Amino acid sequence: MIKSVIDILDLSTEELEELIKTAQDIISNPDDYADACRRKKLATLFFEPSTRTRLSFEAAMYELGGNVISVSSADSSSAAKGESVADTVKTVSCYADIIALRHPKEGAATVAAHASKIPVINAGDGGHCHPTQTLADLLTIYREKGRFSDLTIGLCGDLKFGRTVHSLINALTRYNNVRFVLISPEELKVPSYVKRDVLKEKGYSYVQTTSLESYMPELDILYMTRVQRERFFNEEDYLRLKDSYILTPDKLTNAKKDLSILHPLPRVNEIAVSIDDDPRACYFKQVSNGKYMRMSLILKLLKEAGRI
Ligand code: NCD
């Protein structure tokens, strides 16, 4: 089977390091990459809303000199007529060289990768995982901190449905001495399969708490997330939980001076806009890092598939 990236663990630690190295080289020497994917096509198949991820994939492909074909909603494609993901992907394999797929169902990207003749990149499958957001997060952590080891990271908000959280935990449990502080309402805790199969299995220390304030002074990284409205079964629960955590400047009084505040975005209410000017706010840097990591990943997968 052609190499696809469905889960962040589909990439070895060495491959992650290589992707980061290439991304940094692209940042320093963009002209060297301007024709790297000439006449190649990326298909972005997005069956769930997206601003950053889809546009970032598309900008990445254009900056590599390639082209893009796109489905930007389920309603505008044959999915609305009942076509299966496998058939859609087999069809798109005839037109494009690589696919980025976002789908509301967990496991859809795995099905797609099995059906596809070209590499598939999971751009988010339901509440499961989102490996390319993790690539953006990792490059941001690397550029801010210069390391992935010896860090205390607070993950705050909707840790149950937040797929970026699940992928980031998976990625960071490959490094030494990473301590996880899992901050969420009771109902939105990290799923037990992530705690059991990832944190406990690999022997990582973590605390679960509902209080952001009490752990703030210990954090090197604070990863805020929005409450994932679209994955709730009823609106009342969402309304009750949506404003559980709102990061305002006063809450940062006891935070480290070199704290890095990350958020995969979109932000709803979780971070006050006044924090955007704080030098510790990294979430818009994360957006731009995401594009470079996607460029790096597209290059790698197209090379391995023998298409460039
Ligand atoms: C995230 C996602 O889609 O999971 N967004 C993104 O890709 N940057 C986070 C979110 O939607 O809350």
C-alpha cells in the first residue's frame, strides 16, 4: 500500500525530525521549492467545515508550484447522493497525485487510504485525530522551545472531542520527561482509550483537573481548545459547557514568562482577544507553521510515491 498519513504515529520520530528540518529549510529558502511539485495535483476533499486546514493545504501546494482541485463540502459532492468514501477516493485517484481528506466519521481516512492508489493525508476524521495540526503544533513547540523533552504541557478545554489533543498527546509521548496536565470539565475529559493505550501504556505522568489556575505556574505550554459544538448530542450540554475556560490576561499573572500559548483555532471564546498581543501568544504563528509542515509532508509523500 502506498504511504499515507492517517495517524501521527504513521510517521516515525526520525521522519518527524526530517519533516521539521525540511520545513525550516523551506522557511529560509522558499525559492528552492517553488517548482518542486510542478504539474502535480493535490485534491482537497473536505466533508466538514474548515478554513485553516483546507486553505493551508492549498497554499502549501501552490507554493510548491503544484495545482489544486477541491471539494469543499459534502453537499456539493456525490457524497450527497450516497457515494461511499472508498468510491470517491478511487475516482479522485484518477485525477490527482495526493489527497487531503477531512471527514466527520472516525476511521474514514483509514478506509480512504485502503481504497486509494495515491497518498492520503488525514485532515481530521471526526473526534479521532488530526495529524497535520500536530505537525503545526510540533514545529511551533520546536521553534519556541527548541526541544520536545522536559516540558510540562497543559491541554485545556474539550479534551474528549478535540481530535488535535489526541494526536498531540500521541506525538509527545515519544519524548522524555513530558508531563501532561489535562484540564477539562468532568464531561469533556480525555477519552479513556487515550489514557490507557497512550499515557499509561507508555508510562507518562499526567494529572486530570478542572482547574486551570492551580496549574498555570507550572506550565511551559498551554494548549487551549474550543468546545466542539458539532460533536455534542444536545445543545443544552454545549451551552452549559462552552465557556468553561476563558483565558484572560489576569489568569496569566502567575504564568511563566516564557509560557507558550497554543490553540489549533478556530477560537470561539476561550482566549480573550487582548491576549493576542502578549508575546506568549503563539496561535497565529502556529497557522503559518502549519503551511510549512504541510509543504514538507506533501513533498515527502509525493517523493515516496514516485510522483516527483
Ligand atoms: C481543529 C479541528 O478541525 O479539529 N481546527 C483546525 O484544523 N485547525 C480544531 C477545532 O476545530 O476546534
